Amino acid sequence: MDAKYKLNERLIDFAVVILKISAKFPKTIAANHIAGQIVRSGSAPALHYGEAQAAESSKDFIHKMKVALKELRETFNGLRISRKMLWLPDEEFIWVIDENNQLISIFYKSIETAKKNNGNMNNTKTPGNKYDNKNGENIPKDQL
């Protein structure tokens, strides 16, 4: 299975679990607040990743991936708060917090790799290199 497809599926599965967990929180002001936060931040990475796959440049890709990473970190803290509040049994949090942490690591590494590759492209002018300037903008091959 293609790694991009697998990551996309992991993000979708993660979002579904977040939605299911948040629906089980008690109906209190505090729990509703955190549930709303993690619903937004926990479902956003799948959507941002979809956008990143259609990025217009390497710089745009990196930006979209960074936004998704921020959302994952926000979700991680929201889950930790929820766990400490004992809103659900601890078992409900084990997989989702571990998966969240793994996704953070994947996104962090992907961003670092993209930055490195973008830096290499900015310093290398070769025929067929579509990213030929420091802004990472697409340059049509016929203009290289």
C-alpha cells in the first residue's frame, strides 16, 4: 500500500476516533469546551493533509503540513487534559494518544525532509527542476 494512502487512512481513522471519543464526554461546560476543541483540531489534520497533497509549491506543501502539525499538537494536549479529568476510562485514551504522538512524529519528520529537499532544490539548477527559485514557485519547464 502506498505510504501516502496509508497516512491519509490513518488520519481519517484518527479523526473518526476523535469524533467518537468526544461524543462520550460528560455534558458539562468544561467537557463540552474541550470536546469542541478536539473535534476541530483532531479532524483538521486529515483535511490539511488532503490540501497538502495538492500544494502549489514545496513552500505551500510545507506550510500546509505545519498547520496540520499544529492541529495534532493541540489535539494531543486536549486529549491529555481530558484524560486527567477522568471523563472516560483510561483505556479509551491509550490508542488515540499513542496514534496522535506517532502522527506528530510523522508530520515533524515529513516537514524536516521537505525543508531539506526544498533547500536542495533552491541550490540546484538542473534541467527539469520545476522549483528553480528560493520562493519554491512553479516554473514551467519550457522556461528553464
